[in-house]
Amino acid sequence: KRQPKVYAQITEQAQGDFDFYILSFFSGVIITLGILVDSTAVVIGGMLIAPLVWPILAMALGITMGRSFLLRKSLSTLIKSALVIFVVAVLIGIVVPDLVVESSEYLSRPSPTLLELLIGLAAGFVGAFIIAYPKMGSAIAGVVVAAAVVPPLATIGLSLARSDFSSVGGAVLLFLSNLVAIVFAASILFIISNFKSKTAAAEEKRKTGFRWTLLLLIVILVPLFYITTQTTQHVRQVKAVQEVVGSTVGVVELSDIKIQEGDNAIDVSLILRSKNTIE
């Protein structure tokens, strides 16, 4: 009985009207500045006003019901709003290019792992669940934060402004993994909730759309798996270095740890800080 209301709510919220783009603009400003000043609270505040989760849910609904028009329209809205946020981030990055160097909010975005993909899957499933079953409607703000599609866009803009192309690649991968994961998981929920296509042609479109979404998810899994493996290995190496240094020179503070693997050894460069003389 709620299906028409759910469809109407999602399509209405995903409308690419003036209000939608105003919210996109200011969410981009707030999140980009939050990354610059390294404030998680500011970044979360910007995510709460970002409306991008609605066209993403509309894409999932369009795939589930085999409605190509809804899919194309929501994708167009998403691309336009993403461009708005991207341009805002580039302009801010050009004005203040040096503030992001030490920002943990900036440094954390270009290295996505499988964990971010799992978060996206959970956010997409719960987001669609909240819309389909409105008793939990107050929790939609948490879904918007968990979806986290705007911070990667801001990071892409800031990275391009700094000509940091390696970070651009990682942030793009993070954005795409979040986007595809949310669409895929939301589609699963809508299917479970019995949102069906009404014609044979629509049913075929649903199958095609779902296959493409699944294929994109599998493609994204490959680099994420590689990065996760590399990150896990690096964390283990850092722990080993900390244990060796701790057993050798005692309690010290380690920073700027750089590890490079050679043929028969691992070269480590780091800075030791201690209140006492290091012997």
C-alpha cells in the first residue's frame, strides 16, 4: 500500500530544482572547508544538508521498477549536483592550496578499502528500508552521513587544485564504490519490499539494470581488495617497527614512519621523539 507514497517521496526529493542545487552548493562549501580545517564535526554538518542520497535512491528505484526515465533523470541530477560540489572544491582549493597537507580528513579519503564498500552497502540498504518503512524515518540523517558521497567529491576537487593526481584516483574510487554500493543495496531492499515492474519490457530493463550494477560492483571490488591488502600489510609493518624500536630504545614517540621494501630487507625511516636522551 505504501509503494505509491514511497515512489512519490523519492521522486519529489530527488528533483533537480533550485533548492536542490542550493543545498548541494552549500554542502560542498561546508564540507570542503571542514576538510581544510580538519574538522570532522564540520564535515558531518555539511553531509547532513547534502541531498545527494535522494537521486541515488531514485536510481535504485528506477532499476528495481524498470523505469528508464527515472533512472536517467536521477542520474542526470546526481551528475549536475556532483559537478557543483566539484567546482566549489576546486575553487576553494585554488584559493587556499596549502591548508590540506596535514589534514587527516583529506589524507583519509584517497585510500578506500573494502570497509568503505561495506559501509556503503549497509547505508544503501538501511536508507531504502527507512523510506519504505516510515516508522524509522528520523534515522535518515544517519544514513546521509554514512553514505558519505560528498566528501570524496570535495577531495577530488582539492586534489586537482593541488595537482595531487594520485589522491584524485583514490577519491574517485571511493566515490564510485559508495555510489554503486548504495544503489546495489537499495535495489535489493526494494526487491525484497516487492517493488515490481508492471510490464514484460520493464521487467527486462530491471534485470539489465541489476546486472550492470552487480558488474560495476565486482569491477570496483578488484582495486579495493588490492588497496585493502596493501593497507593491511603496511599496518602490520608499522606495528613491527614500533615493537622493535620500543624493545631497543624504550618508550618513545614515533612519527613520519616510511617503509620501503627492498630485495632482501625493509628500509625504514622515521622520527623518534623523547623527553629523555635516546641511547
